[in-house]
Amino acid sequence: MTQARPRISKAVIPAAGLGTRFLPATKATPKEMLPVVDKPAIQYVVEEAVNAGLSDVLMITGRNKRPLEDHFDRNYELEEALRRKGDESRLSRVQESSNLGTIHYVRQGDPRGLGHAILCAAPHVGNEPFAVLLGDDLIDARDPLLSRMVDIQRLRGGSVIALMEVDPSQVHLYGCAAFKPTDIEDVVEVTGLVEKPDPAEAPSNYAVIGRYVLDPAVFEVLRETPPGRGGEIQLTDALQALAAEPGLGGPVHGLVFKGRRYDTGDRGDYLRAIVRLACEREDLGPDFRAWLRSYVTEEM
Ligand code: UTP
């Protein structure tokens, strides 16, 4: 049996993309700051990292980085105003995001793709495995994913990616994996990856979603990775190189996720996330569900 490796502690959250699918909302605001009910999407993602035991968070930011940094910092003026009003409940809501721990920031400069964003984390991460959580990808906190990926990496080494079955008509929107089964039912060994394939050429309809646990060998591979699809340095291309040659950084495993996930960078998915999470909230849910029911039955 393989000896367990030390638990990983670093999380990298890329949030420097242009968010063009969400223009004009994202003209002056990062898409990761768009609210999902009453919290910005990125706060759910940082909370997920911290809850999985990853206390060292590095955010990759770009233009318009101020709102991200401000959100995770104290706001003394606002806190003082709420304290004076005796509004303890809102005060603690405001403090939640600044109490999540220390967040480090690095700027990407030109948004040259997800692979390039991750390469910006190399000096901070050093030579240890680390997690990557895409800042616009929400995983429902009730459906644990990242902590299991960390456990799999600890046992098997190498890198672990998250896969989700999608309708074959949707494969052109994702990186897609070729794989073979392992002795664990929902864990596969990834043998190849293709970024945004045509449906006829897709190796499967299992798509890569925004959670990764990566071996630091990925940095060396990314440095050698030329711009791929869309002229961007693609993380999928680097993972394909790792999967094709396990000698570089160990095997690449995939954990097949069957839980709830929302791509908040996509307008339709963003709306679905808000409706679902609002319906499930104890404070807002009862009124909102009643309104939604009458809206759907009477006006649609
Ligand atoms: P996307 O491909 O969804 O980001 O990247 P995008 O380019 O911002 O989106 P559209 O297609 O123009 O709407 C997934 C994640 O990677 C980050 C994004 O911020 C997002 O969290 N990213 C992407 C970077 O940090 N840098 C990049 O150069 C590209």
C-alpha cells in the first residue's frame, strides 16, 4: 500500500478572467464578485477551500482587483456604523468574509488563459501539491468534492481532477477526459484530455469542472505549453501532458462528481444558482418559493 503523503494546505483561486459572457455587468466588476443571493460567488469558493482545510489561499487577480481585495478585508467604517446601530446580525455577516483567514494576491497582468494564471502561482506554491478552485464555479457545500480529492491525492499521489457527466451536446464547452476505471467506484485514471472538442471527436462526455489538486510538476509543463485553443495557455493541455507521461508528475486521477454545481460565469447557470439557493434559504425561502410557484403557474 502507498504511504500517505502530508496533507496539502495551499489553494489557488484564479479570478483574473475577462468574464466576457457576462458583459456589460463585468465591464468594471470581476464576474467573481457578482452576488449569488447575498454573497459574492467568490466568497462561497473561498469558504469551500477553508472548509476543506486549505488555510493558505492565493487569489490570482487582474484588472478590477480592488473589489476582490476589499471584500476579504475589514471595513471599519461599515462595522462601526452597524455597531452603533446595535445591528449585531448584519455586523457578523459583514465580518464573515474578513475572518476567513489570510488571503494572498498576485496579479496575472495579461489574462493569457487559465494555465497562465496558474503559472503565476508558482513562486507562492513552491514544490508541493496544491488545490485549484475556479473562482466562478460553485460547488454546493452539501456535496463534498474538494476534501475527497485531497484524500485521493494523498493516497495515490500525482494530480486529481473533478469530472462531471454532461449531455454530449455540451462537450464543446468543456475539457473532456478519456479514462479507465480504478478499484474505487467513482475514481478513474485519466489517460487523455481534449479542450472543448467537437462532439464527434470527444473522448467521452465526462467534462472537467473547476476543482483540481495538482502536482507541482504542472508548473514545469505549463512553462513549456504553447498557447492552445483560443490563443490561451490551457491548463487542459498541461494536464494532457501529465496524463500521457506519468513519469513527469505521477498519475492523473479523476473523481466523478454527481452533486450540485453552478457555473456562475454563464448567465443561465447563474440564474439557476440564485433561484435554487434562494428557495433553500431559511430566511428568504418560504416567501420566495410561494412567489415563484404563483409566477410559474399564473404567468408562464
Ligand atoms: P473562464 O474561461 O470561465 O473565464 O475561466 P473568462 O475568460 O473570464 O470567461 P469568459 O468566457 O470571457 O466569460 C475560468 C476561470 O479562470 C479564470 C477566470 O477568472 C475564471 O475564474 N481565468 C481565466 C484567469 O484567472 N485568467 C485567465 O487568463 C483566464
